Amino acid sequence: MITYGERFRALRKYMHQYIGTPSAMVAHHPLQETETRHFLRRLMAEPDKLHDKIRACVSNADSQMAPPN
């Protein structure tokens, strides 16, 4: 966990610019739709593994939304 300070504020500002605005979210909408479809298909196949499916969905979306280095 990162402590609150200059680095934290810089990261928070960067993340807000990347995913925290309506225009930024529009750019990620296709990814969100795709990941939602995959999540629902996986959940229908194994409904007893809801927690695992949520974790996988969030992980996949996070890794695909990560800004390029």
C-alpha cells in the first residue's frame, strides 16, 4: 500500500485523467462490454464460483485498461 504524499497525489491525478472522466470512460466502453459478456458466460458455466469470476473479470479489465509504459 502506498502512503499518502506527493507520489500518491501524482498517481491519483494520473488515474483520474486516464479513467476518471466521462470522456475517458467512453474510450473504455467497448472493453467494459466485452469483459461483461465474458464474465456472464463464465458465471453461467460455473455459478457457484461467483467470487472467482468477479476477481477474474476485474483483473482482466484492469490489465487491459492499464496505460502503456
